[in-house]
Amino acid sequence: MTAPTPKDVICDPACGTAGFLIAASEHLVQHHSRAIYKEDGQALLTRLLARSEAPSLAHFVRNLVGMDRAAAQEAFSGFLSNRSLTTPQIRFIEMVIDQLTAHGVMETSALYEAPFSSVHHLAVQ
């Protein structure tokens, strides 16, 4: 795609350096800023969240960039320090932290699937 328009869906599956996406966005701003900015921000945000099926902007952004590992570990530190957990339970919490670090958010249903079910066949009890 050499001349994207505001109606095009732009996807870069490789997304190594994101150079393609950056170039496409620069082209859109340079050649179509009037059409892009004609729609108000709230309408754009609503459409973006509907497309992504994210419940909020925070979920959308965290899903894109993940969560800071130190922040996730801090969130679980009180839970981990006040309990006597078994090795599999500690590993389970570490896997939750891994998921949050990678994806920023996590559906509850994921706790019943791999890789969590590999810690115990019943996963969360």
C-alpha cells in the first residue's frame, strides 16, 4: 500500500521496527489530516474500542504494550508475602505475572487453560 487513505485498514503483521506503520501514519497525517481530524475524539475512541472489543482505553493500551513487570510483581507482593504457598502455587502466580507483563490484561477464563492447566490439571480451584 503506497498511498493509504483514512478508510483503509493498515496492518503490518511482521511489525519488526513498525517502520511501515509509522510511514503509513505520517502519510495519512500529511495528506488526509482534514478527514482524520473532522471526526471528534470521542467518536474515534468509541470506534477504536468497539473494534478492539476492549472495555476501556486503559485495557486497550495495556493490551498493546503490556504491563511493567515490576508493577505486576509489586501488585502481587503483598499476596505472596503473607501466605505459605507451595511451589506450584508460586509458579502459578509467576505465570499470571508473565501474562500481565506480555498482554497487560488477562481474562479470568484464561486461568483454566494452558499454560495454567499445566501447573495442576484443574488449574484454578
